Amino acid sequence: MTRVGLLSDTHGLFDDKLKHFFRDADVLWHAGDFGNLQTADAIAAFKPLTGVYGNIDDARVRIVYPRFQEFECEGVKVLMTHIGGYPGRYDAEALAKIRQYRPKIFVSGHSHILKVMHDRKEDLLHINPGAAGINGFHQVRTAVRFVIDGDIIRDLEVGEWERKY
């Protein structure tokens, strides 16, 4: 069993609210737009981190984190990128990778809109955790946590905080 904390679009912010929400997580996944390498390093110092770079991330972040991550957690295949789209409206490169890798979970960020959807056509769970930072058009900061237990994905919870800081 692995307790996963998932966030995106921190834009330079990893605060006590996020640390408290992820206190029981075993690992953290970040779907891009860290904001800077210092933020990525702070997250990685808190919990083991798997991440991808986003469109606002500079060359230093892009050296450490790739555009796409393909990995397994508890034997569950995961594909993560920053700009990936949604079921029925995937980015072309993301869709090609989905069809090649066949993940059970597809994670993307970028939109600042929390969305969890089952994609019947591609047979996967799509998760966009929304935006955990304070920069952007979103009204509420969000992140998610869930459990992967064998091949079962369960106990998904949403964290919400005021965008004001």
C-alpha cells in the first residue's frame, strides 16, 4: 500500500498547509510548474518526489525533471506530464504516450482546475490536482491524496485552501 500526495502548479509555494495535508503521504507526485528549483528541492526534502517540469519552469528545473514520467507504483502504471489535456481532448503527444504505455493513471496539471475522470476509451483514471499555489486565475488552491493498494486506487481526498496568502 502506498499513500500518494499529488499536487501541481505550486508556482514557488510549498507551505505548511500543503505539508500538513501530505503529512501521512509516502510519496509526492508533482505535475509541473514547480516555479523554481528551490521549491522542487523543498518538496523533495519533505517526501520522496516524482515530478515533471511545466511550461513556467526554467532550464534548471528541466535538467532535473523530464516532460513526461512513466513509472509504476504498487505495480500500477502511471504516466504524468504537465500539459496533457483531458479524456476526449488529450494533447496529441500525451495521447500517443497513453496509447504506447497504457497507464492505469494519467496525471496532468496546467489548467489550474481540479478534475478526476474515468476515461473509458483509454481505460484509465485521469487526475488533474488543480493548482496548489497562489498564482493564476483559480479561486481555490487544491491538491489530492489517495491510496494505491495493489491494483486498487482508493480513498481519494481533495484538499482545498483559500488562494489568498
